[in-house]
Amino acid sequence: MYIAAFIYILFSCPHLKVSGQEEKDVLSFRVLSYNVENLFDVKHDTLKNDYEYVGGASGRYWTYRRYRKKLDAVARTIVAAGEWSFPALVALCEVENDHVMRDLTHYSLLRKAGYRYVMTESPDERGIDVALLYRQHLFKLLSFQGVSVPPPKERSRPTRDILHVSGLLLTGDTLDVLVCHFPSRFGGAKASEPYRLVAARVVRRLADSLFRVRQYPQLLVMGDLNDDPRSRCVREVLRVEDPPLEEAEQPLPDVLYHLLSRQASESRHKGTYKYKGIWEWIDHLIVSGNLLRRDAPLSTNESRAKVVQLPFLLVEDERYGGVQPFRTYNGMRYWGGYSDHLPVCVDFKLIY
């Protein structure tokens, strides 16, 4: 009789804890980073130099119809990159303002995803910023701020802010996200390097401060750094390392690890951006050590990170051979594609 009663209780209470075991759920937590190549609306912002994207001006002939097509292109990429579901977090580079972000989340293919967003309001002269889309049931927003990057010289042009976002996961832990778009290589990689080094120092200081104040730091750094994973900016200033190879070697909680660096070193025939026939890896996914622990509630490894090479994002490279990103503009010529960058993504395992 006692055995029968126990069996009845066991099967009528499916969430009962037995012998100290706790029932847990596991889900995939996908993160995407995408430079969307100048997502501008057609209106002039009086405080910004956005004239080339104002209603058919400056030879680009940027129209409302092209703007709507661009919104759908960005949304289609995010939906397809999510495969079976929408990504939990999406970092975007080169978005103009709150208006384009509202249109993207409310009036494109993303309208059913229920994305919320936060973004910077940077002093960048052209008015391009960075943003983070998040799904509220997976990432509860705690705080966000734009962190300014000082110019390397007194008269240097201002650049984009770093977006720092903190959110609560289903585990009850905090995840800190830094979305970056470092200064471009305009004028040459060497001449423009001081600008990126300053931006890298800002990110490194932010990371160090989070490592000091968080009891269990979980940090994700992503975006377009306009430098490759082996550059001085990434290796020396950000002090980013390759993930540990040996299972016995534990990642350190206060070290930053690059999820794409080995892929970048091993492949010359793919990347995230193509310049004069050469693929470059200038879009990055960097995590702190706790996110590489196999027993962690939120964890990943470098095998789960990749460049998103969906067929519709690529076109034939007639000049240099192979393929290249299907961009919106090639110079001043309108191609009507998606972006001059390919997205990068990584899957985390979330146990809660």
C-alpha cells in the first residue's frame, strides 16, 4: 500500500525533487552582432551631417522606398540567422537614431519578435550609433549607458560611444554587454590606429571595473572593432586571449577570450568584411572566462561561434573572384543588398 501511494505521489507531482535532485530547464541563447551598413532614414537631423541620406540628395538617391527595403533586409537577416527562433540579443552597428530602431522593431519582419531596444546617442558627426535588441523574457533590462570615447588629439573628430547594457538572465545572474563600433580606418590603418587604441582602452577599463564589482562577472563584448583579432588594439590593449584548448585548463573569470580568433587565423577565404579581394575579421565576439566554464549556468565555446554566411547575403565578386557581401551601396552605386558586413553569432547554453 505504501509503495502504491508513493508511486501515485511521484507521478501526480512531476516537479517533485527526489534524492536532492533539482529539475532544471535548458535552452539555447543565441547572440548576434551585425554591422548593417548605414541604416539611415530619409529625414535630416539638424545636428548631424547626414545629407547624403536625405531624400534623394548627394547622388545616392536614398528614398523612402529604399529605406523600407533596407529595414526588411536587416530584419530578414536577423530572422534567418536565428534559424528556429529569434536571437535573444542582437547588437547593431551603424544605426542612425531612435526612429529607425522603432521602425525596425515595429514595422518590419521583426514586429512579431517582441524586441525591445536601447541605443547610444553619440557625438559622431554623421550620426551613426550602436544599439542592442533584446527579448525581454530572456534578458530583463537593468540599466544601460553610453560611455564616451575621448579623442586621441584635441582637434580629433568625435566617435561613437560604447553601449554598456546590464540585464538579468533567467538564472538570476547579471549579464553585462558592451556593444562597440571603433573608429574606422579612414586615412589608412596605421594613421587611424591611435583612435582605435583609445576606444580599446575605454573598453578594457570598463571590463576591469566590472570584474571588480561583480561577484560572478559575465561579460560579452561584441561589434565592429575595425581591426582583426591579432591586432595590437585587440591583443595588447584589450588583452584578449584565445580560449583554452585543454579541458583541464580552466578559463579565468577576469580574462577576455576571443571566440573567433582561431577561425580567423585558419581561414583566408572567409571573414566578415571584404576589402580589395581580401577577407577580414573585423566583427568580434569576446567573452569573459566565466562564460566558457562547462558547468556554468550560461556557457559557450568557440565551436559555437561562427560567421553567418547565408546565401542571400553574398554575391559573386567579379573583380577579385569568389564571393563578397551583398551590400546596399558600392561606393555611390546602389546595389540594393543587405550590408557590406556579414553577421557573427554564438550560441550559449542556458541552464535555469
